[in-house]
Amino acid sequence: MTQEQLILQERPNGLPDENTFQFKKAEIGKPSEEELLLKTLYVSVDPYMRGRMSDGPSYAAPFEVGEPLKGAAVSQVVESNSSNFEKGDLVTGTLDFQEYNVVKNDKVRKVTTKGMSPSSALSVLGMPALTAYFGMMHIGEPKKGETVVVSGAAGAVGQIAGQLAKKEGARVVGIVGSEKKAAYITETLGLDAAVEYKKGNVSEQLKETCPDGIDVYYENVGGEISDAVWPLLNVFARVPVCGAISAYNLEEGEKDIGLRVQQFLIKSRVKMQGLLVGDFADHYDEAYQALEEAVSNGELKFEETIQEGFHSIPDAFLGLFSGDNIGKQLVKVADAE
Amino acid sequence: MTQEQLILQERPNGLPDENTFQFKKAEIGKPSEEELLLKTLYVSVDPYMRGRMSDGPSYAAPFEVGEPLKGAAVSQVVESNSSNFEKGDLVTGTLDFQEYNVVKNDKVRKVTTKGMSPSSALSVLGMPALTAYFGMMHIGEPKKGETVVVSGAAGAVGQIAGQLAKKEGARVVGIVGSEKKAAYITETLGLDAAVEYKKGNVSEQLKETCPDGIDVYYENVGGEISDAVWPLLNVFARVPVCGAISAYNLEEGEKDIGLRVQQFLIKSRVKMQGLLVGDFADHYDEAYQALEEAVSNGELKFEETIQEGFHSIPDAFLGLFSGDNIGKQLVKVADAE
């Protein structure tokens, strides 16, 4: 039996293109002792994967050229040689981007959908939501009455981060790239205001929507948008730095040049801290519990943008950089059985 | 009786010049109830004073045009109407830059010289040393075997910060602007290596002197020197941001443009935090105790560069920006009686 794989054909220089990706046929493996055969249902495409396509040093090992891309996925157990899993179980983990995976039983964990789509394990109960939780709650620490700004506010992480700050009683302003997204974050998510960066003069828009300055800036985008934030940071502001998507597709030798932050950090004694969800592994239980509770109370809303079919993965991935998605961008590969 | 005052004649645009400062004669005041008449012995000139010469928002209120500059000083009590002070006592506080000050008794505190020059209250037992202490010990938190880099390493704050990290068992590399300073920090202070930024290619020099990357970067200077540091930061590095002297004399409308830090903070999950000594007021006792102990054990060495005479204050201040001083730059105004 053969299946489709998505291979890294060559390392991109700048924005990935058709030469970056290649679809290939491969044999479906057979599970040995303590192994599982998994059928891929959903895969998650995330901006950080761009970093793994290059071979520079990063927090995650680079993808190998000629090998499948890897990422978060939800799969269904087709065959189990482990007493911990049964045929039909839904599981999640970091898996090769192919239609079937053979893995050791400790490479995945069971998904409890609680009445939601299995895809929720990749969105509101998955890595992006955990990232939002730790960045906002452990680094941002918003307080009642404070002003919180979230960039990429309609994205996978941003949509959760903004709502978590609202839940703490903060005034929350989201920065987004379209009118549709502005409507989503203010009307559906209940944030207090939206800044649409494509309308220009982000600095003026921020001054208008944040008349009392900014106490927490949840950073997802970097670039000129963030340059406009620094001068407005209040004394003892906190800046969790989760992403800088504007800088992920720089070409070789190109540098991310803009406003240096030091003077703003000194003037307002700001704490700015980079984060990676895995560093908070000891706190996953706390985060899952908080997120599940908030979802079931109706306090945490979320969107998923789902493209259909294994072959749409490259397109869904590239859409992240043009800002096509509202909420979590996923690809549905197959139906559960 | 008249005295000399140093007045802010006009706000500088860029580097201060002869029009910035003005010397003026003024009456010496008379102390009322609970007030003291103080004779200025030493004044401290510090880079942060440049910020107070402009009227933009900063952490300290701007100096008023036509009024005396203010800064840290050591003075001697000439006349006391307070039971807490006697004639002859040495005191320190933030005072007007003039030969005599009349102040309330709670504006100054007594200096205990412990056999050192009274000027030590402005250097190794004063604000610069406290700043070094809190930045290094409360934010940098160097550990045995880690690599610590200090910029402005031969300056008032840097000379203390580097030695505090050595005391914790770290390997310490200082960035300095001259061969003389390089010799000072390695031979006198005992740091492990020096990077001379004026020799060029700071990035290469840092890679050579920090083969295991950088765990703590104590930031005093900003600009291109710091741009070369970011790519070398190790996972979970800490960056206390104390100063950015390279950016203090930008002209109106000019911006501090360079390498954005976000990607480095994410990749290595770095914490970068601005600090101001006053925020740590609750911990002053702890810091004074640690500093006094280290000085008396011979573990903490320090230099003072002292210019003579009230009229040399502008020159001493401007020298900070050309990097003339080794250790703390002070001006001696008068001898103690």
C-alpha cells in the first residue's frame, strides 16, 4: 500500500515557493511491538515551520532535505500493537507530513474531544492555545484595568491571547490585517478595539485606541508594527515575544532592521521575554485545565480555517505569511472512521 | 555671599555644546528650621542626565531651562538646624549643581566613608554600584561557569557589574573602547578577556572571546556593539538593560535604527529587562552590605576619574560620551573642612 508524503525538496531562500515542496509516493509502514499505525486526519501548519526549513541554528532541528516535513497532527489509530491504545483512538503528536505514520506508542497522546472536533487538539486545546496561555499568563500577567495589545490578534495564538487578557479584566486592543479580522476580534471575540495595520499609521491608530499607554504587548509579528508599539509602553510593561512572522522570510544575508528597543526598555523598565511552549511543559496540566474550562464556559471562542486535502498543505502554509487565515490554519487530510 | 551655579541655558539638540550650559552667580541661601546648609565637595556626572536635558517623557523629570542642573553629590554640612546632622557631617543626595545647597534634612543621608574617600559614596558605594548590583544580581543572575559580557566595562557601572559576575564564578568578557581600558579590566579588575570595539568586527571578537556563547549581557551602550551580541545569546540568556549611551545624543527626529531583537529573543528565549536603580529601593540595604563587604575583602576594585573645579563639570559630562573616563567620572568642587 502506498501513500503520499510531503517532502522538503530544497531549502527556501526567502519566501518558500513551488521548488520548496515535493509530493512523493512511499510505502505505508507496518507497526512492530509497542508501535501504532496512524492515519492522518488533520495537520497543523505553523509559522515556526519556516525556521526549520532553513539550516541555521534554531530552537528546533532543521528539516532534512529529501525527508518529510513534520508538524503537529491529529491522527486515528488504524492498528495498535500497544496495550495503551485501541484501534479508532484519536491521538496527537508531532508527526511526519504523510497520510500514514508508524510510531512508538510514547510519541503520541490520546485526544479527548469533549464534544468538539478532533481538530481542536491543534487549536484551542493545542500548541497555539498553550503558547497564548503561557505568554499571556506567565509573562504578560495582565491586570484588571491595564491595556493589553496583541499583534496577529486574529491568528491561531493571538485569538486566544487576547481573550485570556479580557478574562483578567484588561482592556484589549488587537492589531490585524483586514476589516474582516477587525470585525472578528471585536464582534466575535469581544476585544475592545482593533488596529488595522494595512490602513497605515499604526502609531496614530495605537495612540487613539490606547490613550493610557500599553501595559502588555503580546508580540506575534515583529517589524514596523512593533516599532510603533515601543514608544507607547508604560512603566513596568511586559512583552512576551512569541513570534516575529514579518521576519521569517528574509533572504540570505538580509537583516531585520528597525527601531532598537533599548531606550524604551530603560525609560519604562520593560521586561521583554521570548517564549517557546515546550519550556513550560511542567505547567501543561494547569493550562489545559484553564483552557478547557474557559471553552466550556463559553469564555473562550475560536476559529479554525480548514483547507481540504493533503495536497493543499503548501498552499495553507504559504497563506500564513499573506495573512489569509482567521484563527488556526489547518489542513484536513481524511475523515475519522 | 554669592556662589556659582551651573544652569541649563538651552535644551541641546544632539550632543550638548557650549550653548547648553551657563555659569551664573547666585546668593547662598540661609537654612530655616530642620534645614541644612551644605557645601558641595564632589558632584557626579552621569549619562542619564542627558535625558533630563530634553523635555521628552523620561523616567526623571526634565531639567528646567534657566534652572540649575541636578545630580548626585557629596556635600559637607556647614550649618545645621536639624538634630540629625552636625556641622562637618558628610552627606549625599540629589542636589542642585551649585557650590552650596540649602535642603530639608530628609533630602540627604549621611555618608560613612569607612576609610575611603567621600567620593566613594558616588562610585563604589553609590548609585552606579547599586545599579550594577541590581542589574547583575537581580536580573542577570550569573551562574558559575556561565559566560557574561559587559559593555562599557571600564565605566562607572560596568567596572562593578563585571566584578560581581566574576565573584559568582562566571567567565566575564568586557567590551571597551581603548587598549588602556582593556588593560584595566583584565589586569586590574581580573576579567577574563576584553573586546576593543574601536578595533572593528565586534562580532568576530565576541565569537573568539565567547566560544560557548553568551549567557548574560549587561547592556550599557546600545547601538552596533549590542547588535553584534544578540546572535550569540544562549538559550535562557538574560539581558539587564541599564543604559544605551550610544543613543543618548540623537538629534530631533533621528531614530535609533539597527537590528531588531525579536528573533533572537524567541530563538533563545531570552529575557531582556530595563532597570532603574530607584525601582530596587527596598533592596538597598542588601546591596550596600554586599558592596561594602566586597570592597573591604578586596574583591571589588574600582577607579574614579576626577576633574577639579566647579567649572569643569560640562567638560567632565561631555567626556562621558567620548569615553574619556575610566571608572566613575566625578568633579571635585571643594575640599572637606
